[in-house]
Amino acid sequence: MRLGIRRHNLVGLAAIFIALHITMPAGAAISNGPILTNAIAAEEQRILLFHQAEQSYQEQLRVGRERYKQKQAQRAKVIAAMASELQARQQTVMIQPMRAPDTSMDVSVLSQLSPVLAALAIGLICFACGLNRLREQPLLETKRQSIFFPVLVPEPEPAVVSLADAIFFCKDSGVDGSGRSTEEGFMILKGSIGRNESASSNLGASVTSFRTKMFDSGVIREKGDTIIFQKDQLFPTPSMAANTLLGRKTNGWLEWKTKDGMTLDTVQRMQPKVATGRTWKNPLRKLQAG
């Protein structure tokens, strides 16, 4: 009997196990039910929120349009006020009429003077045109020549100074000498003034000796710090004559100058070649012999 009860229990347990196994998909379906329900609710919630947002955007759009209309209306009022003010200002401006020309002058006098004035004006115009044409004619001729032929403007040649007739000057502080170039040498003219310096270190032995002989012969005399030539004196070279006046060694070809500033060397170079072929004699021999 106990065996029958045990078998009966085992059969019952098996039946219960089978029943539970059969009912598991249903339980799964039941558990899935709430999930589907929550998804639909969430979707509905999203749709509701979208509609709310759209309504809020429409409301903001409406408010913006109303504000824009208000601003446009205010701007139109300001423009209208400015236009009315400008129109009022234009109406208040007073335009002064131009004065009529004075017609008090006698018309007959004007009619008599107008031909004379016209003739005078025409004459002045013709005279001015003639003057302009005379002024422009040399320029036009020059332009025509420059177009067809090159215009060569010759340089002015320096005036040739005759060496025999030219007077040369040697001037410095305390020195005022004049002289001429001759065929025998260079001659210092009477009245020339030079420095009273006879140091051999500055002049050289020959010039110092020659100055001493001129003192002895009365050609020159002392006057303070200067020497004065009492008569014309011939020197063998222009440099020796300049050294005697200046009291120092120098180049007489550059020291002796004309009143125009031309040096003795320049005048010498300007002379014809025939005139430069002379030989100067030594005047010291005559002075020593005397």
C-alpha cells in the first residue's frame, strides 16, 4: 500500500512539473506585456511634448510678428514726422528775388557807343595776336630747324688778349704790382708796391742779390714794410718778378693775372704759335754790367 502511495505521489509530482513547464511561455508573455505598455506610453509622451513645443514656438512666432509690426509702425511715424518738419522748414525759407537790372541808362547812348567799343575791341585783339605771332615766330623757326636739322649752339670763344698789350697784376696783402710781358722778359712797372722782405730762405740767393742791386741802383726804395718801384724794371722770368714783390717763392705764370682774372699762362697759350717762339734775354747781365 505504501508503494502505491509513493507511486501516486511521484505521478503527482510529475504532473505538477509538466504543468509548470507548459505554463512558462504564458508567464513570459505576461512578463512582456508591461514592457509593450511602457513603450506606447513613452511614445505618447513624446508626441505630447512635441505638440507642446510646437505650440510654444507658434506663440513665440506670433509675439515676434506683433513686435515687428509695432516697430514698423513706430518707424513710419518717425519718418512721417521728419517729412512734415522738412516740409515746414522749406515753406519758411524765403527766396529773395533778383533785382532787375538798372535800365536808367539812355539806350541811345549805348547804341552810339557799341560800334566804337566793338571796333576798339577788335583792334586790340588783332594787335595782341600780331604781338604773339611775332614772339612765337623765332621759336617756331627754331623748332622747325630742330626737327629737320640738329641745332648746334657754338660755345662762345674767349676773347684773345694780345700778350704785348696786356697789363698783368699781382696783388696780395700789402702787395699791389703791375707789369707787362716783353720779348726780353717780364717788366714790373713804375709805382708797383711789394713786401720789404729779403730773407734768403724765402726768396733764394739770386733774388736776394738782385733786390740788393736794385736798392743800390735806386730802382726800388723802402717805405716802412713795403718797397716801391721808382722806375720800370725788367726781370728774366715772371716767377722772379712775382717773388720780388711777394717776398716768397711762387709761380709767376699763375700769380700774374689780367683785370679779367686770366693768368699769364692762359694768355700765353692763347697767342699764335709764331708769337711764342721768342727767346728772352737775361737782364741781370745788363744790371751787373751797369
